[in-house]
Amino acid sequence: MRLIISVLFLTGVVATARRAAAQDTFDGVSRIVAIGDVHGDYDQFVLVLQQAGVIDGKGKWIGGRAHLVQTGDVPDRGPDTRKVLELLMALTPQARKAGGAVHALIGNHEAMNILGDLRYVTAGEYAAFKGPNSAALQERAWSVLSDSTRRKDPEYKKQWLAEHPLGWVEQRFAYEGNGRYAAWIRGNNAVVRVNDYLFLHGGISARYAATPIKALNDAVRAALAGDKAPPADNAAEDSLGPLWYRGLAQGDEAMLAPLVDSVLTHFGVKHIVIGHTVTAGTVMPRFDGKVIMIDVGLSAYYGATTACLIIEEGKAYTMHRGQKLELPMGGDLLPYLKAAAALDPEPSRLRKYIDQLAAVKGGAPQ
């Protein structure tokens, strides 16, 4: 559905807006706050930003020279995607003025919305785009996009309108061509290195393990350019690509350890931070802390866990429910997980995983 709204509505909004590619490598950063998948939950996102000392009660940047990394998947599954995007867009210049930075990375759901894959867009997201002209725009869309041979079928029209609700046209305008969100997302990175941490949404598979950061970002942006359909094996939709690969989150650690080490060496980092795959309920280290998973299930859709990764002077912490816990980079995870679970409302999502680890160690479930 690339550019179909712009073309069919003859708005002239067809050219792809382009801006200079964002810087993707940063050194000497004293504080990093990294937040995983948001999925349209503005309230939870604001809460974790406040707990991490990034914004104040009015949503203004107070993070100073800190770097905020949001590892993608702002859209879908929740109603307030638009509010989250607007907040990130507003914080970016505020952080820059203070000497800090906001890195809003491209996730697979950002790519899906630009490429017209709307399977996970909620009714609330469309409703956020409704305006005084929505009914007229919907009628226009019906007249040019529906199957002309079936328009007299009331059941077909009912289904079509359900799939193209009020606000659907405006949502597509925003994500197509030089639409507000399409242009902004394409100007962002998929991968950034901050100090000795590599941040991205999905992960680095063997296929991309020797690809430079700039080449990865250029490949994702090219796939989302909007001027033509990308090839089937493009980096933004590749299941082994940086937006989709789950091996670092789910694969066997012993088997994948050589890959992780090769990625660390190639990119000159000590840790890889990823979202995309929901954890058991807090920030989770894998591969003795070489991989850190930060998709904690922040949104209500996944359980509303408020937690993020904080790196201060090179030391990693989890801000879990507003309390800072040292993140173990190896060895026994149980004390860390029990401390996090104690901060959760009951029943904690972490309890099942804690019991599993305790059983493996031969201890009694707690």
C-alpha cells in the first residue's frame, strides 16, 4: 500500500522527504537510558521516563547530557502511538540543546506501518487521527479503493468500513511519502553505538555480523524510502535483519556464543542491547551480559512493567518500578530477579521464571 493514499487522493504528497542521516556513533557519554518497546502506551512510557529522570511532570527534558535510546516499536497494539511519537519528536531538540540526545530507533513495527502492513494497528490508533473531514475522506477512500463489483453488497461495505475506520486515511497520510511520521522515522537510525554498547531493535544475525553500522542504517532507510517497492530480501523486512532477528533473545547461548563474540569484535563494543522479544518481566542479561534484553513488556498489552536500562559511568543498572537495581552481567540471576519481583504488584510476572531457575539449581520454588 506504498503511497496509495497520496496517489489515489491526488494530493501531490508523493515525493519522499529526506533529511541528513542521523549520526550513529557516540563516545564519552556519561549516562544512557535505554527503553524497549512502547507499543502505543503513552502513560507507561511517560512514567518510565520520569522514573529515569529524563523528563519532568510536564513532559519536558530534564536529562541534561544523558542519551535516551528508545529501541523501536513505538506503534501498534496500543491507542496512543501518536502521542508517543510527538513526545519523542519534541524531546529530541530539547535534549540536543541540553547537550544530550534522543535516539528513536527504527523497529519492525515502524517499518510495517510505513510499508502498509497494518495488522497490529488498533482502533484507538486510527481514532487518534480522526478530524472534521474524516467522514468525507473515508467516503472518498471507499469510492476509489473498494471493489467496484461488490459495492452494492451491504455486508462487504460493512466489512470494508470496519477495516478502514474514521482516521484510517489520515493515518496513512502520516506514514506515507513525506508524511509527518514517515519522514521522521526514515531520518532515524536502526542501529547506534553509544560508548561500548550497541543498540538496535531485533538483533544481529550471522548474515549482517560483518556489516558496518552505516551500511545497516542505509539499507533499512533505503527499504523505507517510499519511492518504489523494496526487494523481497530488504534489510527492513528480512527475518534475519536487524529489525526482526530473535536469535540473540531466544537462541541457544552455547551455540550462538561465537556469533555474539564476533559481533562485539566487529562493532567494537562489549554489549548488545535489544528489544523486540518480551522478557520474563524486567531487563534481562544473556550471554553473561554481552546481550541485554530491554523489551520488558512496558505496554498494558504485555503486562505494563515499568523498567528500563540505565548505564552510568559504564556501570549497568535496571530501573525497575522506580528503583535502581544493579544488573548482574553473569553468574546467579536469582537475587536480582527476586529483588525486582519484590517491587512488582502481585502476582509478579517474574515469579514463574524465578521458580524455573530455582528448580534448575535444585532449590525449592519461592
